[in-house]
Amino acid sequence: MIVGERKPFSEILSMVEGDSKILILGCGSCVTVCMAGGEEEVKILGSQLRMAFRRNGNNAEVTELVALRQCDDEYLEDTPLIEKVKDADIVISMACGVGVQHASTFFNRVIDDKTIRVVPALNTTFMGANIDVGEWHERCLGCGDCVLEKTGGICPITRCAKSLLNGPCGGSFNGKCEVNKDTDCAWHLIIERLEALGELDNLKKIEMYKDWRPSHSGGPRKTVREDMKI
Ligand code: SF4
Ligand code: SF4
């Protein structure tokens, strides 16, 4: 899942200064699970804004809504939602950075009589897993060429502080990373796992450096599934 954290309130408040109709739009997917931008967090931000406005004698109107996903047209093509967006001076999106951009593009495509301003309420941090209650850890950098089958299911790119692809740097101590003593050395974990799997020979295969260019023609990566196109 994509993990995010809410921005400090003062930063969000500064984005809506001067606006009188504010729509807070939550996202019902990843950021709901990591408790950063779902229904509850929308309500909390709405209450904080109303309180701050009241204190300042500001009559700004705050409306709250949640779309199941902001990164998919299907969940934004909702007439009442589009009407609310049209009516607002600004939309505070509580989705990840993908959702903020997609919602902004979508609303500006379907609403032609004004330009819609969509601003982020979250800092999108990483793709990660839920490790404990209230704790998420980064697990994938989306490198586009997964090597987990060779590394016992542990990602060296994400979990090694130096993103080493061909074994440890030699600096680990008692299984901990030399860069951060609280973090397990990814290569220590990989070697232990490969040993348990009987796959230590994987270490003899040299993994070539990655082509980190987003795509050979430049620009952001795309996935196109021709079989799903209508
Ligand atoms: S190798 Fe690591 S960063 Fe690349 S896709 Fe696999 S898990 Fe993600
Ligand atoms: S100690 Fe381990 S995790 Fe840390 S940088 Fe070296 S190989 Fe990577």
C-alpha cells in the first residue's frame, strides 16, 4: 500500500487562506488503511479548520467528502461530487500524491467553466507494509525489474541503506546496518533466508545494475494492458 502522513495543520491552513468555500476530499483506499486521509481524518481536519476559522472571525464554509479512490476516474465520476468541486474555491485532497494529481487532472477535464485548484493535505512517504498497529515500513521502490526471486523475498534496493544489489557492504554488526543501528542489515536477512531456502548459490550470480531511467524515451513510466483496452 501507499503510505502517507498528514502535513502539519499550519501548512494546510496556509494553503486555504483567502478561500471561502473549501472542500476536503478524503480517499477510501491506502490512506484510509494507514489512517492518514480516510473518513475519520477528513472529519478531524474539517473540525480543525472550522475551529481555526471561527477563532479568526472567518466565515469560510468547509465541506467534507470521501471518494473510494482518487487515482481512478471511475470513483470521481459522481455527479454530486463534481457539483461540490465546482462550487468550491479549493479542494484539499487527502489522497497520496497520485490521487491529488489524478483528481486535479480529472476535475479540470470534466469542469470547463473554471480551473479547479487541488492541494495536498498529506506527504506521501513510501510503498510499504503494516508491521504492527500504527507502524508501516517501506518495502518496495517500484524499480520495475523485481529481483525478489533471487534474494529470498527480501528487497535489497529498498531495505539496504545503500541499495546494494550484489551482497553486503561488510559494515553490518550483529545483523544491524552500519548506517542505522536500529535497522536490520537487509543482506544479513537475505543471506539467512537464502540459507534456509537452500538457495545460497544465488549469491554467485552477478546482478547487473539497473536502468533507472523512467522509460527509454524519458518521462514517467506507464503500464498499458492492451488486452484490457476497449
Ligand atoms: S526489487 Fe525491490 S524495488 Fe524492485 S520491484 Fe522488487 S520489491 Fe520493488
Ligand atoms: S550494513 Fe547491510 S543494509 Fe546497511 S548498507 Fe551495508 S549491506 Fe546495506
